[in-house]
Amino acid sequence: MTSPSREPVRPTLEQVAARAGVGRGTVSRVINNSPQVSTEARQRVLAAIRELGYVPNRAARALVTNRTDSVALVLCESDERLFSEPFFASLVRGVSAELADTDLQLLLALSQTGYERDRLDRHLTRQYVDGAMLVSLHGDDPLPEKLEARGVATVLGGRRPSSNQSISYVDIDNRNGARRAVEYLISQGRRCIATITGPQDMSAGVERLAGYEDALRAARITVNPNLIVAGDFTQRSGETSMRELLDRVPDIDAVFAASDLMAVGALTQLRATNRSIPGDVAVVGFDDSLLAQHANPPLTTIRQPVEAMGRRMVRTLLARIADRAAPPTAELMDTELIVRASA
Amino acid sequence: MTSPSREPVRPTLEQVAARAGVGRGTVSRVINNSPQVSTEARQRVLAAIRELGYVPNRAARALVTNRTDSVALVLCESDERLFSEPFFASLVRGVSAELADTDLQLLLALSQTGYERDRLDRHLTRQYVDGAMLVSLHGDDPLPEKLEARGVATVLGGRRPSSNQSISYVDIDNRNGARRAVEYLISQGRRCIATITGPQDMSAGVERLAGYEDALRAARITVNPNLIVAGDFTQRSGETSMRELLDRVPDIDAVFAASDLMAVGALTQLRATNRSIPGDVAVVGFDDSLLAQHANPPLTTIRQPVEAMGRRMVRTLLARIADRAAPPTAELMDTELIVRASA
DNA sequence: TTGAAAGCGTTACCAG
DNA sequence: CTGGTAACGCTTTCAA
């Protein structure tokens, strides 16, 4: 090759050993902080490592140890939601914080399209990481079981719709949170309470609807199907759903939206039809996102302990990595009602 | 099985070969789509793979091929900025889209604290990925050179402050964009134009300030140091900087903020001191984030082609992975002025 | 077209 | 405490 091809030289353990005048084994021990090395040998090895700029080869190590010292946080979500919803920011913050004490590197993997999903599947199952935290899985995704079967420790953030309980999970108590929101509306004297639901292929969507119904039933208010319309967590769906609700039942006096984004959409639509908030219609959201504070009027909503959830997911994952034989665990994190001007 | 200890069994290539009644080599060829395999042998191997649920071991493969089939997008930013600024969402979108044609898995790696930074450094240099795209590096980080030296193809998103040009980069033309913003203010008759800068250890911060000065000089307006105050891209710094500017020079008639977030902070402060916008003071931001549309009044700003930048970074990276000997490239992406109500 | 065999760079188990 | 010697699971010649 005449080209300036500066093939990067990666010194190997063997070269370090040669340079330090010791055997491979000793170098390996030094690298892995084994105490079984004489001070002198250690010095010589460290010097050689420095001089050669030696860096261990991860693949070789992984091959023999079966560990990669990294874990993945898998986000099955459109990057639109991913970055517009504070949920993910808080989650990442919690996960990072909890991982700080560890030597594990955090990798985020996104998978939005089906194609990306397949590629991710392939990568994850090939023992790419020691563990995976899967967030906002849709439908009854078989990925978690697959990963566990392949030896990748797995924890779910948010349950799956099915009651399948073979994989550990940490979830927000969505049902109770929604119930809390609707109870509040009832306590404010509202009686014709509608809801804009989340997608019904996600547990958060299903649970929040269930909580809405719980609260109504507890107050002996009949659940009216006309007051329930399906959204998909987006602002746009909040708008269109609100329009539909008003068409169906013009004298609605309150709405529980299963996400702040949808609540904001509902607000827009309510204003567009000249309804006062909360005078004519009270609105409660879910998430306590930044949007909630800045909405007009500021949104009463349910705050989720997302950061804490991230931390707990990590702890659960670490436990699972440490002991693959332990039975799966389930945990629910409690929510909080944040009262602002919209209800 | 009564024992809960279900140690996951990973069948090896060898077992597949045995089951199919062929040699290791043949199985390997089938997996790698080599045409040099008889149809019959291929069928038998594929059947064996299916029956055993075989998945290749990545570490073993990486060890011999020296490839990992994955690339990292490294984001050296607080998760606050990461998720509040649409910049990163767009970037990820562009990168993902461009990677869709490839078999490369995208991994996001965050590094905010110094500790995380070290861990990331260790991971990246250990041949964890085939290539890395580094975004919003602060100061004169030596990481890129280190990676290239270790054989990891590297591309920068955004230049570094120094003129060091040993690593390929793709950048927004921040200087021209800022200049464009300020020229617009001048064209609107503004003369006492202040600026709230970005951090001066980031090229975006430095360049946008330079563009501000360019425009002023071109219009023969003296650059007044009292009209320049340093922010850090956060909304809070926008507020405090605006307060400081008004203290220093009460009759400011325009402000160019180096980010939308800071511009929004400035708006808040201007309203707090009963100034009309743009009547008394015109405000221009930078980014064209979602915030810009929703600000009160909607923000005139500079739009960056972030998604396109992401795509280009990927193309540059792929080229570099394919040919390590090629000289580093440099590219600037052009910006666009978006006129709204604030100026 | 195919099987056998030689590594790839580490770790881990052995005697010494 | 240490050096030698097996693995680890795969790709890739090299003959056959």
C-alpha cells in the first residue's frame, strides 16, 4: 500500500508482557487488579502499558468472561415523543445517576421502525450487553423473553398489557394516578367527566383508563362510553379527541387526559370553542411535564416519579445480573396530584 | 425443570455443525452468506440453526473480524439540554434515518459528568464500536484523536474551538447564521443591538458571537462591549443576562440571543420590565426550536439544518470506516432566517 | 464444495 | 508469586 494508510497499532497483552519481561498471566493480573502480583512486577507492567499505550481488547475479554460491562436502555418510541416528553429525560437521568457507582457503561438504543427493531433484536441477542432495560414496549413484544433466554438480564419499564409476569418490571402506578386525578375532579363537583385515553396497546394507556373508571364507580357515577375517546398520547390526538367529545356530549364539565400533551391539545380545542377553563370545563393531565406549567392555563396534572423509577430499574437489573436464578420482581411507583389552574 | 436456575444455553457454531453433519467452516459460510455452499448443505445448516436457536457470538466474531457492526453517537451534554433542545432530537432523527440502509446499530452514549466521561473514554477506546460521532464537545477535548489513534473512525458534529483539523467534522454555519440574524435586525432599523452569547468554550458560542460582530462591522456600527454578555444556552442565563444588559444600557432596541432558550429567558425579563416586543426591543433567537413557535410573542430565529447535519455525519463516518487513510473532511451546513413576531 | 486447522487477544487454571 | 497452557467461539486460509 502506497497510501498513507496509518493502520492503528493496538499493542496486545503479549507485547506488554514481553516489554515488561514477564508472562502474559502477570500482565492480566495487573490489569484486573489482582493482589497476587509483586510490587516490582506490577511497576514494570504498568510502565510497559504506559509506554506502549496498551488498551485491553474488549472482544477478547468478552469472549472469555462472557461479560461486556455495559447495559442498554432500549427506547421503543418515536424520537418525536422521545425528546418532547420529559418522561425520557427524567428516566435517563435516574438511570445514569444510579449507574454512576458502577463500572457499567450505559448505551441508549432506539427502535422506532420495524426495521430498526429487527436490527436491535439481532444486536441485543448477540450478547452485546450484560443487561437491558426496555421502556415503553408496545403490544405483547416477545423481545424480553428472547433476551432472557439468550442470557441477557432484562428489566421492563412499564408493564406489558398481558399479565405475563416472567420478566421483572418497574412501573408507575398508572391506575391509581388516574384514579386520583378523576377523584379530584369529582371532589370539585364535576359530574360529566370525559377522558381521552392513551393507546390501548400500552399498559399505561390501559391502566389510566381503568383508574378513570375506578374513580367514577367509587363515586357511583355511571361510566358513559360516549365520554371515552381513544387518543395516542400526541397533542394532535388531544385536539381531535376533544372535538369528538364535544360533538358527542356538548355539556361536558371536565376532561381527564391520559397525558399532558393530549391535555394541551384539549385545551386548544376548548378555547377554540369558547369554553372557559376551568369555568366551563376542568382539565387534568398526566405526567407533569414542562408543558404542564407553561400551558394556558397551567395544567393540573399527575406527577410520576420517573427518575426514581429509572434508579429502581437499574437496581433491579443489577440484582438480576448478579443472580440469574432469582424470581422476577414487580414494583409500582406512586404518583402525586399537582393542582394548578386548569382544574 | 424444577430448578429455577435456568442457565441460558448458547449453542455454538460447533454444535450447529455437528447437528447438520458438516464442518464448522461450512456453517460459518452459511451464516456469512458465502455463495460457496451447496444448496443441500445450506438447507441442513439452516435447519440446524433454527432447531438449536443458534445466534452467533458477537465477541468471538469481533475478535477475528475486528468489527462490531455498531457505531456510537456521543452526546456530551447535560440531559437537561439534551432533552429540552430539539437540536438533539433532530440530530438523532437524521442519524437514524441515514443509518437505516446500513446494518450498523446505533448506540447513544451520554457523558455529562467527568466520571461518566472517563468511563465512556475507556469503553470507546476498547474497540467497542466501529465508529463514533461526537457532538457538542466542550473545550479542546482530546477524545477524538485518541479514538482515531485506537482505530475508531471518528466524526465531529460541530467544530472544536481550536483550529485543529485532524478530525473530520460537519458543522452548522453558525457564524453566517448569527450574522444573518443581526443583519435582519439592522435592516429593521435597530441600532442598539445587544447579544447574549453561548458558552465560549464551544465553537457554536464563539462563532455566533463572531457573526454578530461581523454584521455590526459590515454596517459600520461600533461593537460595544457593554452590549455583549455571556450566557450558557440556558433559559435562566437568558433572563439574568437580559437583566444585566438592561442595567448596563437601558435603551437597547434589539437583542440577538445565541439560542432560543436564552431568547425566551430574555423575553420573560423584558416583559417583567414592561418593555414591548418588538416595539421597544426586538428579539432574535437561534435554533428554531419548538419553543420559538410557542414563545410569547413567537420568536424570530435562525433555523439550523440539524437533521441534514446528522445524515451527513453518518455519510462522513461511513466513508471513514471504509477508508481510514482518507484525509479529514470539513463541511458547513447553511442556515435560514425564520421571521416571526418578536422582531 | 468442503473439512481441518490455525489463529484472534484474553482469562483462568496449573504446576512450579 | 509466576509463567505456561488450555480454552472462549468464530473466521479464514489451505488442502483435499
